[in-house]
Amino acid sequence: MNPASASNKDKSYALLTAAYNEEQHIETTIRSVVAQFRGPKIWVIVSDGSTDRTDDIVQQYAIQHSFIRPVRRERDHSREFASKVFALRAGFKTLTLSSIRFIGHLDADLWLYPSYFRDLLEKFEEDPELGIAGGWYFEERKGVWKSRPVNTTRSIPGGIQMFRRECYEDIREILPIEYGGEDWHAEIRARMCGWRVRSFPELEVHHLRPTGSRGGVLRYSYREGFMDFALGSHPLFEVAKAAKEWTTPPYLLNCLARMLGFFVASVFRKRMVPSEFAQFLQKEQIGRLWALMPSAHKKR
């Protein structure tokens, strides 16, 4: 870890967005960023091979706001989830790092309160060892905005991860993963380098497309099992994570889909991370499981 040495008053930040066929939501996202009390120095929006009106909408706002920088790349459809990472990399290459202190990944299906980035950057100012931070996803269920069941202060959704620049450099490069999970990989790498990672419940973000809605909830759970194996998750911890799927309909089927994905991946796939990465992750996971045991609390 290399704690930031620059002045705390320097809160310049850049945003990177990978957008694929987001005409339904991207205008809402753009308007919420334009309305921020503390706006980005630059916002690179990479159209990842969009075939709808995404490019036209971004171009329209880029004409009005000079900090918006549109970029177009052709999507690799054979690498669906990894394609987002390649789009983010394409946007990152356009940045001049010496002129910014923070780098944010922002999905194109979000709505943010005007104070969001101002308040988020204050969290970094309060904690010089905070490497990755973000808010709390709220999703609409039956007409009511509710906190997403899987929200946790230990992890930030990839669509709203903000990185201290030095942390971003320590991670080195966002890993393209066939099944998704590049955000989780980045967080683990950050902790391996000594940085803190935290999500803040008071920083509310409206996620306009509920988690798993694009491809179906069961397909999403199955893919999560694949992703967890690829990143080195411990089998016992995977059982615990699958049990949490009871909170999301169709409940038991979600649990089974996740465990099936993990089992199939363990038979037919290989880990996508070095052994030291998997060892670090599994040590964290066993520690968290142990902390939940009644005997552990009695010993304290």
C-alpha cells in the first residue's frame, strides 16, 4: 500500500462507464451525474458495441458538457461479461492519471443523489487508507425502493466502485472474468495490498435494473457459482453464500442453482487466479465463518 501523499483538498476524479444497449436508463444516469454538487473532471463513456440509441444519447450530452468523453469499441459477444472490463480498460487508456486523484467505475443504469460524489470523497478524506469505497444499492420492488438483500459494508457493487488512484495502480489491472466478478477481484487485490474496502449504507444509489433481471435470477445464481469458483472461493463459504439466496425468490432454487454452478465449475474449469490470491481469500472467508460460530464469541 502507498497511502496518498497529495493534499486532501485535491478531490478531482474521473469516471469510467461501459455501456451496452443502455438507451432505457443511461439518460437518467447522465442527468444525475451532471447534477452532482462535485462533478467529475472527466467522464469516459465507452459504448461497448451498442446497437440501440445509446451512442446518440451520449453524443447529445457530450456536446452540452465538455467533461463527457464518448468512446466507441466493438463488443466481443463471445466474452459477454469480460467485455465490460475491456471497455473499462479502453476508457482508462484515455486518462491522464497525474491530473486525477480518484477513479470511479459507474454503470449506466443508476440514479444518484446530487450530493453522492461529494459525500463519497469526504469518506476518503476521513480515512487515508481507504482504497475502494461506494454507496448502497437500492432496487425497486413492488413500487418501493428497498436496500438490496446482499448489500454489505465489506463489498461495493462494481457499478459504483470508487478507487483512490494509488490503490488502482496497486491492483494493476482490472481482471476480465468470463463469468463476471471483476469488482470482487479488485477488492481482494486491494486488501492484499493493505487497503481498506468499504461500502457506506448512508450513500443511497438507485439501481434502475434489479440484480439478475437481464438474464433471469436462476441464470444469475448459476453464474455466481461459476464466478466464485473461478476466484478461489472456499467450498464451505460457498455453502454459506448459497444459503443467503433464500432471501431472493425463487428461494430454494436459487440456492441449488448457485451450488450447481460452483460444482460444475470445480469439475470442468480451472481457477483464474494465482494460488496466493486464492489462499488469501479463503483465509478471509474461514475467518468470517469462524466469527459467526457461537464458541468464537464465548472465547472473547
